[in-house]
Amino acid sequence: MTTTGPGIADLSPLDRQHEQKAWYWYDWANSAYTTTIGTVFFGPYFINLAENAVGGEDGRFEWGPLTLPPGSLFFWLITVSTILSALLLPPLGAYADRTANKKGLLGLFAWTGAAFATLIFLSTGDNWWLAAIGIVGGNLCFGAAGVVNDSILPLISTEDERDRVSSRGWAWGYLGGGLLLVLNLVVFLGHDAIGLSESLAARLCMLSAAVWWAGFTLIPYLRLRDHEPAHVVDSHEGGVVRQSFGQLRATLRDLRNYPVALTFLLAYLFFNDGIQTVIASASVYGAEELDHSQTILIATILIVQFVAFGGALIFGRAAARYGAKRTILVGLAIWMAIVTVALFLPAGNVPLFLILGVAIGVVLGGTQALARSYFSLLIPRGKEAAYFSFYHAMDRGTSWFGTATFGIVLALTDSYRPAIFALVVFFLVGGLLLMRVDTERGIRDAGNRVPSVV
């Protein structure tokens, strides 16, 4: 048995615009967690806690036959949270499709994630385990909220509006995350002048990100409306959790009916992994291979954040004129150019390094925003969260491919230059697979209307 709720046609253009503006605020809210905690402050702070617990950087954690240096514990934590996310997101997506109160579910995961992030502020001295719980729980809730948030996009926008709405959401995210990061860097770098220790300054910065995430999530929670579930499996057996797993099994069986969506997911696996690895390795590459100072690296991070705001908007406008697929392919070509230029970038040349940061910012937000909106056209109505859970699981469950490639090439060549250039393969393969995606067929297979420009 299936149930069908109201469609996009039931919302007037004014109502859609109102909901879209509310929806943008969640990207603004959650990006603070990514930039302030995930990108800048947590790694160094956690490694310091771990070193305190074992008596310094030469100490070791010993668990049975395992002996780990304190610096490696951070990467194991991220790996564990990534694997758990990949396993837990699909059943969550199936559950989210069954509820009309998606904004409530969004708020639940966001506020729970912010509470976990608050544990990092409470972690002092050598109690690394409290920070570990905070980052693993925060990452899990961040991914869960992302699935729910992305599944709302098709409910508040028509097919012709998706690229614009998704791009504006990403742009707001980069702007919000960048603004808070600027404020936090002012506090951290000037901690002596305001009478704070370096440790307390870092903890306060991470606490501010948790408060920002929780506080601004109130806007979409209060302003979005409920959307009745459509086309969900209702077996009348068991509770909602059991029925959600029934929905998940039905979605897995149903996947073979959408081969175009599967092809895109495979393409996304490759090119998104390339993007994530470039971002993750950029600071290390700049410091270790190009000999840039921490000040230059921080300045580059800020440049990327604010340029990505404009880049997302530019890519959204380009997609409206040329179609999302063509625009993403142009973005992937630029990514290939970026890693090629990085191969030959001279050490110590600050202007060229900053220009490379600008180029990354231009394509970073644009390719990710359009990938989200493009995928939303290829999935059937009523199963948005279930399909977006696979989208996020592909991201998280395979995100080690790029870093493993980077690490292997680095080990073989003892140079970061060929390691960063090796990522060109991910953009090339992702682009070739994307070229095989038949956009119009995929949209029709999903039962959606083909936009005026594809």
C-alpha cells in the first residue's frame, strides 16, 4: 500500500520562495561545524589531548596488540565516524521519508550534534575520550541532518528551480562558515591580548560553532512547513522502525529501475572523492611541500571560504543557462587543471598559492551544489531521503579512496607533488562517467518533469 501527499504544485511561488529562504539558513548554520571545528581547530587540539594522555608525542596508546602514536588516533576517529555514517544513513533515510515533520527531524539531529560538539569544550587536560565522543557523535548527527536537509530540496522547489536553490544554499553555507571562522581566528590569534590561554581560546572557538549550529537551525525549524510523505511502503506490520527497514529494502530493490541515477552516483563517488582529498590535503601540501607559514595557510582557507560563496552563485547561474551536467563537467575540468598546476607550483611563491586557492574556491561550492540539485532530479518523489542517504553514504563510505591514493603515491615517490597530481584520475573518471549519464532519460524514469534547460 502507498500513500501520497501534496506535491510541489500545491505550493504557490510565494510559498516556495518563503520555504527556500528558510531552508538556506540550515546551510548557514551547519557550515560553522565544518569550518571552525572540522577544518581548523579540532585536529590540533585533539592531538594535544592525546599527547598529554601518553606523556608527549613520543608516547604510545597500547590496546592489546595495537600500538598507536597519539597523532594517528585522530585519523582513526574520523575513519570510525565515517564508516558508522555510511552504515547508519540508509535506514535513517528510509525513516525520514515516512515522516511529514522533516523539519523536526532536522532540528533533532542538528541540536543533538551540537550537544555532542559541546563535549569538546569540556575536554581538557588528557581526557581525549570525551573529545572523541564529541567528534564521533557530532559527525554522525551532522551526516544525518544533511540527509534530511537535502531531502527537503525537492519538496520546496520545482525542477527548474533546483540548481538555483541548491547553489544559493551552498553559497549561504560558505558565507556563514567563513564569517564565524574570521571571528574565531581573531579570538584565537589574539588570545594573549584578551587574557585567554591558547587552549581555552581554541575550546571557546569550537563551542561557538556548536552554538551557531544549534541557534541558526531554529530558523528552518520554525519557518519550514510539514510535507506529507508520498509513495511510502506501508505494510501495517511492526512499529515505525521495522516499517522503515521495509522501506529501505523496497528502495534497494527499486534502485535497479533507476540506472541513470546509479551511474551518476558512481560518477559522484569518483569526482567528490577527488574534491574531498584536495581539500583535506591542501594545508599539508602547502606547509610541507611549498614551505608556507601557518598564517598563509589560514589566509588561504579564508579566501576559499568567501570565494566559494560567489563561485556557488556563478555556477548556479551557469547551470540555468547551460544545464547542470555541462556546468559540472566544466567544473571537473577546472579541478583537473588545479591539480596539474599544483604539480609545478614553485615553493615559497605566495601569490601563486593564493591564486590557486581562489580557483579552488570558485569550483568548490559550485560543483558540490549542482551535484546535489542534479541528483534530486534523478530520484523518485517520496523517496528523497532514502536516495539522498545513499548519496551521502557513497560520499562517506568511499571517502578513503582518494586519501589512500594520495598516501600510496606519497610513500612511493616521497614527494607531495605527484601525490596531489594523482588525484586527476578521480576527476577524469568521474567526468567520463558523468558524460554517460542520460539526463532526460533519468529525469523521466524518476517521474519528474524535464526542466527547460538540462
